[in-house]
Amino acid sequence: MPQSEKCPISPNYKKPFVPVIDSYESDNDFKFFVELPGVSKGDIKLDIKDKLLTLSGEIKTTAKEMEGTARFTERTLGAFSRTISLHNNVSVDKITAKLENGVLIITVPKGVPSVKKSIAIN
């Protein structure tokens, strides 16, 4: 188990956060389920460029959480980014995203290709 200079028991200390993604395809769309525990929708950004959907953001901690001396840390904090390659037959301008109970649900409808630069998260 790696040790840190701050916390002797901290397997995730300074380890980058990489959100895990499940992907499903139906007759009408592609759905992506991204685990983002503790992340608010204001800290998430979704952009599209050249058929690539990029999810980025940051997991933050509060000053109150940082009070005192850490005995061990297991949560991973900091900036993250994941890129998903989209199929040719998707309607980019109709992509929706919703954050629900720590899971970001991205719905990418199939259809005529279109262009869009960013997606609002509901």
C-alpha cells in the first residue's frame, strides 16, 4: 500500500480521479451513466468537438472538511476528464445530460449528424 507524507494509510492520496462510465445502446439512442459522487452540476462541463464528447470537472473539498490533522484519506479529489468517442449517426444538438444521485446520465439520440459545442446539465 503506498504511503504519503501526510497520511500513513492513504491508498488514494494524490491519485487522479477517473470517473467510471457505463454505456448502453437502444434503437433510439446511446446512454452513458457516469459516477460522480459528491460533484455538483456546476462543477461539471460537457463539450463536443470532432465527434468527441469530453466530460471534465473537479471534485472539491470544503474548508470545514480540511480542519484538523488527517489520520488517513481515501477520497480522491481534484480535476478530472474523460472523453467518449461518438458514433457518426448521432444528433449532437439533441444531447441531454442530467445529474441524479451522484450519477450523470448523458443521452445521445441517434439521427442526422449535427453540430453543437457544449451541453447544459439539468
